[in-house]
Amino acid sequence: MQWHYRVAEAADLPQIVAIYNSTVASRQVTADTEPVSVESRQTWFSAHQRQDRPLWVVEQAGQVVGWLSFSSFYGRPAYQGCAEVSIYLAESVRGQGLGRFLLQSAIDFAPSIALHTLLGFVFGHNTPSVQMFERFGFARWGHLPDVAELDGIARDLLIFGLRLKPID
């Protein structure tokens, strides 16, 4: 399948939130334990209207089926060249290569917005995401054991990192 991304628009936010909410029950992807509202994501969406921290969406048959965000890491100036990438997919397209397409596109695009490092935060039990980040050369830079509790089960958080270029 041929995928294409574009920068998200305000009208996409309900579909972006719906995809995010579709992952909550799985306890695989997000630390949110209840669905979030469109209203609660407005500030987050606004933060991704910057050219250097975009939010991308992928459409299929006129519907948003996946998204990727570049988020500032830790909010301090010295980390400006580092961003966290987050990928969320509609259930209907999981396992079809869209996640790989988005991650490769992010790696290719990152230098154009002055990023030298990409990070991914993944639950240790999310095997498909762990494998995807490793397949793209991300290394495990951090392991936070039992840092999350989901339905009474302690879960690890893994921090993956990819250095795209040396810091100038």
C-alpha cells in the first residue's frame, strides 16, 4: 500500500483523538486508563502547530487512520535538537506497514527541522512497537522498571533513542 502523510488540521482532531482512544483499552500503548476528550487535547494539538514539532496524519478513503507527532523533550533549550516521536494507528490498519512508513518518514524528515536525536517511549510489553523501533536502529537508552500500573499490573517503560547526527 502507498501511504502519504500531511500536516494535521484542526478538523482532524476528533479523528486523532478517536484513534488515540482506541488504544486505551489494550493497555499496550498509552498510560491513559480512560478515553480523553477532544477538548482536553486542544492545548496538545496547538503545541504541534509549530513547523519544528509537527503532527502528521495519514488518510485512507477520506478518514484519518494514523498519526505521528514530534514532541519536545523535557522542555529545556538544551534539548531543542531532540524530540519524542509518537505513533498511533487505527485498528483497521495495524500490521499493514503504516507504522514503519511513519517512523521512516520521521527519521528522514527530522534533520530538516534541526533534530539530531529521536526518542520513543514504549511499554516493555508492547512487543510490536519494541520490535519496530529496534528494526529502525533505535537502541534502548533507558529502562524504567514497574513505573506504570495498569489494571493492577506493574509495567516497564522503555526509552528508545536514535542519534541521527553528531551534535554540531
